[in-house]
Amino acid sequence: MVKKLYIGNLAYSVNDDSLKNAFSQFGAVDSAIVVKDKISGRSKGFGFVEMSTDESAASAIEKMNKCEFEGRTMFVSESHSTGEGSRGNGGGANRRFGGNKPERRPRS
């Protein structure tokens, strides 16, 4: 089973390849992605790594969490997905301003 890891506090110089290389010492890395700003293309300072097995993911978390990488102390943990359908359901600001509220109908 593939385990997705969250990698935080990355140096802005880290790219997908360097992230993949750093985690490949713990096992097969299915993917490594540094999240970038859509407009500027600059790193946002965090990313995700998908490891092939639970064991390799656990080892990577244990060894790489709070480890210095390219000049910054990165944080590594298991990624917790928000689940499908959690976006666009009128959460947060939309509810405050009346977005996505069902229309009230007068009682007959």
C-alpha cells in the first residue's frame, strides 16, 4: 500500500528530484512533489512524497523528521487527506456570507 507523507519547512531550493533522492534511501519512492505557487512558480516550502510500503514510510518519518535538509529543519509526517467532497461544500467564508445555503421556503 502506498503511503503519502507530508514534508514541511522545505528550503526554497528543494525541487522534486532532490526530494525524491533524499527519501529513496528508505525505499522505493513512487512520487515526490514540491508544491509551487501557480503564478510565480516558486516553491511554497512544502511537498509530498509517496512511498511504496508502510515500512519504508515509517522509516523515512523516523529518520527524516526534524532533520536538516538543504539548510532547513524539515518536518515529516503521514499525510492526512481531507477526503473527497470536502472542498466546495460551502465551508468557511461561504457560510458566513450566505453562500451555498438552501433557500428558505415559507411554511404553508
